[in-house]
Amino acid sequence: MSIIRQGSLFDIQELFDLEPPKRFGAIFSTLDIDPILCVISKKSIYGAPTELNYAAILYSLVARIVERIPT
């Protein structure tokens, strides 16, 4: 089985040198969250409310990882 290596989108030091709003803008502009939203969006009337903003939840999870905020 062969291994496919993908090049990095950002140099990690370059990413940390950016201010947080610019850093998040750079990260979120490269992410395509539509396939993820199709998988996790609500499809039934039971459970969590339908008016939850799933895109905002995904962005906040990514921001938590980038800022190293513990759970």
C-alpha cells in the first residue's frame, strides 16, 4: 500500500505569528465544511433543536483546537 503525503497549507510558525482574527480567517477560508455539515446536520424532529447553528459549532471546535483551549 502506498502512502500519499499532502503538503502543508501553512507554515506553523507563520500561522502562530498572525493575529487571531487573521489566523482564523486564513484557516476557515481553506476549510470546506459542507460535507461535514451534511453528515452532522439534523434530519429528524427528535433530539437537539433544529435551530442550532452547526457551522458555528464546527468553527468553534476548530478555534478551540487552534487556541489550545482545554475541555
